[in-house]
Amino acid sequence: MALDPHQFMSKMSSRIGFSSEDRDLLKNNADWGLKVAPDMADCFYAYLGRDEEMNTILNATEGRIHRLRETFVEWFHEMFTGMDDWGDAYADRRWRIGLIHVRIGIGPQHVVPAMATVVHEVGQQLKAEGKSEELKEALGKICMIDLTFIEQAYIEVSAAAVLKETGWTEGLFKRLIATGANSM
């Protein structure tokens, strides 16, 4: 069940409709993205900090929240630059970000609403500054692609752990999940 980040990026770009026009719009607004990234980080971590469980994770080690804010600004700006035109380096970095979320215990129940907060807040900023609806849509698409990487990391890590611990085949594991879902 090992994920190939490059194929996954291609598939998600196609599935979501992340077009060359979207990429051009983001690249043309990369300076704006860098300018607003610290404000988006503030909104993001203020939202997460209100949750007791997330606040504990965010402040578990000395300086973590500061490092996370810096990483957020980089991540946010990279959505506009695409690093390598949203290619292999971009996909590899998004995959590592997903694995880090799993490793430090940030669950999907926190990631999805936090990403919704980013999408909402950046939408408000775009509107306030008279940016186009097309830019908002392009940014929404790349945010959703990034979110799928994080969500997929949970699935891949969980499945790999179960297969390793049990010795089950991937086919058996998928049948058990389907059977379990059918019984709920």
C-alpha cells in the first residue's frame, strides 16, 4: 500500500482540476502569498491553540510553536510558487508534511477544520484586497491537494502498521475494511 507521492500528486491534480491556469495565477501572486503568510499562520495557530489537545501538542517541546509557524509560512508560500511547478519535489515535501502530522499526533479531526480555517481566512483576505475569484479557486484547489496528502498519510501509516503487526495481505486487509464498513 506504499504511496508514490509523484503519482498521487498527478492523480489529485487531475481529480481536482488543478490546471496550468491555476498554476500561473498562483505563481503571479507568489509575492502576495508570502506577504499574507504570517497572518495566515496567526489565524491557523490561534484556531488550533483554542483546542486543549492541540495546544498541548503544539507546545509539547520548547520552541515547537515557533518552528511550526516558520514552517507554515514556507508551506503557504510554496503553494503559490509550486517549488518545481508542483512536481516531484513539491509532492515529496507534501508527503513528508503528512507523515510528520501523523508522527506528532495531529489527527484528521484537527487537520480538516484547520485547513478550512486557512481557506476561509485567505478567502477573506483575497476579497479585502480585491483579488480575483479565480485566484481564490486556484488556492482552494492546491489547499485540497495538500490536505489529501495529509489525510492519505494517516491511511498509509495505519495500514502499513496493521499489515506489519498481523502479517495480513493487503487484499485481506481491504476485504476486512469493506466488510467492516458494510456492517456499520
